[in-house]
Amino acid sequence: MTALRALTGVMALAIAALCIWQLERDRAGLVITALEGTGSTPATLFHRADATPAPLVVIAHGFAGSEQLMHPFALTLAQSGYLVATFDFMGHGRNPVPMSGDVTSVDGTTQLLMQEVGRVTDAALAHPLADGRVALLGHSMASDIVVRQSLADDRVTATVAVSMFSQAVTASTPANLLILVGDWEGMLKTEALRALHLADPDAVAGQTVGDPATGTGRRAVFAPMVEHVGVLYSMTSLTEAQAWLDATFGRMSEINALQRGGWIALLLVAVVALGWPLAGLLPAATTVAAPLSRGAFLITAGTPALLTPLVLWPFDTRFLPVLVADYLALHFAVYGALTLGLLAWMNRARLSGPHHWGRSLWIAAAVAVFGIAVFGGVMDRYVASFFPHAGRVPIIAAMALGAVPFMLGDAFLTMGGRAAIWRTVTVRALFLASLGLAVALDFERLFFLLIILPVILLFFILFGVMGGWVGRRSGLPAAGGIGLGLVLAWSLGVTFPLFV
């Protein structure tokens, strides 16, 4: 290992340690325990060690999220003296019970999710530190759930709807409604103003209509320079939510918004950077395959992008108990098979001999362990659920059958990170376009794929960089391809909601 790689490793570890220290400080002085009495729903209770009886805030995550994603709100409000409960909705995170019902009907899945919020509320209200007053906070999908549950549960005094879309809002209900939207969420900003104007047609964002102290308050706030996920980490969102609840419950707690987003981003960058010095420990490459001609490359990269959605379009691809993951697994598999087939036909895949495959497999195992255990451990602690319950293992295995050949084809096309940048960008952009075409051909069934596109893009950015380090050092594209295929399968297998 060169001195530069060693220095990078030391710096990455030091930065990661600093970030973890900062993030763990947010938990100082809090008691964080599992909430009992919620049935099969995993739930967590937060309160200060020196807390006195206080209002309860039940916090609900959005579609494909988990309770970890809502920790910025949970930790902020708990540090401010509130009793806070978070949980995993059915089908999400570590909740073993799949979602069910009709997702298109208010009388279907929505009612089941409302009942789950009610069970968590009941269990948390039984805690000695609950003073009987309740507020609900929900993000995205859960914004509609908490609005409707507020209307159904007369114990609820305030509702905070983050990235809200709900047809249940009226001119006067729910009581004390705060709407938080990222400034980059165009359509949801329009929805927030619509809900605000029901109470006062002349009101503007940032203006409070009515009086939270009397239950008539309504307010819409646009958090600057954030989108659908960033709004959860915005200082504006956290400060507004705490101030709204304080106004509702007549409290004067110190504003204690926690700046977690930047530290989490820096921690993830540090973990990724650690991959470069670790790649330097691998055996160095001795030979390098010649690149495909421009024409051959474009044919090999473009043909699967066009054919895969067309081939799968006529078929019913629902075979897994999870939303759209079954289609995605098949898309990966067909895409990868077409890519590898074209490469083999052109005799350009340069599949190594048996001894090289052996080396590729142990390097792939190391890549998978790093991506799942190290990077995934950070994700699970600070971002979103990454370590699944047993029911998700078959989903991960099915995803791997498609993701591994797909990433193998990607690795050979990009020459394990040695290809020109324009080629790498073209390969990844064509795949995203292929998924877009699939959605366009069957929007009603596959529109949930649009939600997962940012996850795949982030995967390409973060893990694509690490895969390039491994491929350039070892000269074995298959090593990174197989390893990253396993990481991709795991990442998606723990993200999609289970559904029956």
C-alpha cells in the first residue's frame, strides 16, 4: 500500500469516528427502549432520562422507509422533553407482517395502517411519562395516514404532515395542522397551499392561520433547498415542528433541532473513501483487456436497454410477495443475460480462466462484506433499516439471481472501472432509461419503480466508485461485478415493502 493510500485510510477512519461521535451525542441523556404492547409492530420509545409527564408524539415514516429515517424528528423532540414513539409500518423495515388490502382505496390498506398508528398510540399512552395528550407526525405516505387518524382519534391535538398529500383535509380539520414541504417538492408545495387556503384563501406560506392554543391553527412552511428526503433533516422542518407542538401544548421548551444530515452524509463519504486504501491491498493487475470499438460498445450497451422492457411487457411478472421487486429482479436478469450474451458473441467479455475466477470470487466476497456489513451497518444505525428479518431472505436471494448477472454485464462493459467516463455514464444512464421505458409501458403496475430510481442512482454513484477501485487494482471486472451485485440485491431486498 502506498503512503497516499495509507494516509487516506487514516483520514477516512478519523472522519468516520468524528461523525459517529457527533451523531451519538444526539442520544446523550435519552432513554431509548423497545415499546411493548404493539403486537407484531416493532416500535421504539424515546424520552429524556430526567423527563416528567409530557405529551406523546407518534412519528410515522413514509413508503419504503423505516423508523430510523424519522430519527431526526424523534431525537429532536425527545431532547426537548416530549415522549416520542417511532415504529415500522407493516411490510416495512423489520416489521414481519406484510402490507395487505387495496392500496388504491381509502377503505383498504389505509385503514390497516391507521389501525397500526392507533395500536402504537395506545401502547405509548400506557407509559407513565405520557400525560394523555397526543400529536401525530407523518412523512409522505404517512402524512395522509396521520391526517386521517387525527380525524378518527379525538385524543390527537396536533398533526404535523411532512411532504403531505391528503384529500381528507378540510377547512377546519384536522386540528392544529402544520404542513412541512421541501422547497424542491413542486407538486407537494401546491398541495400544501391548497390545504392552507381551505382555512384562509389569502394565507401565504409561513403564515399561521388561527391559533394553535385553541385548536384552530394551520400553517404551511417550505423548507429551503431540500427535497423529499432532505426535508426530514432540514433545520427548518425540525424547528417548525417543535415550535408548533410547543404552541399547541402551551410548552416553552428550548428549541433543540439536531443537525444530523450533514454528519450522516460526511460519514457515508468517509466509509466509501475507506474503500480506496482497502482496494490497494488486493493483488495488482497483470493484464488489461482491450476496449470494445465505439460501435460495438453502443450496440452492446443499448440493445438490452431497449429489448428488456419490451420482452417483459406482455408477461405477468408478479411472483414475489413484495411490491415491484419481482419485476425488477427479472429486469436485472434479462438485462444482464442480454449484455453478457452480446459480449460473449463478440468474444470481448474476456472471461478469465479458472484461477482468475477463484481470485474473483474471494475478492467479490470481500466487496460484499464491506458493502453489507460496514456500509450497511452505518445505514442501519443512522439512515434506514438495512438488516432484515428472516422473511426477507428469500426476497434478497431472488434479487441476487438478477442483480449479479446485471452487475457482471455492467462491470465488463465498463472494464471494471477502466473504461472512459463517457462509456460508464452511458451504461448507467441507459439502464435508468430502460426502467423508465418499463414504467411508461405499464404505469399502473410499475409506477412504484419511480420511487426506487434514486436508490439505484445513489448505488451507482457510491458503489460504482468502489467497484472501479477494485476493478482497476485487480484487473478482474468480475470481482466487482459479483460483489456489487450481491450488495445491490441486499439493498433493494430490504427496501421494497412486503405485500400480500
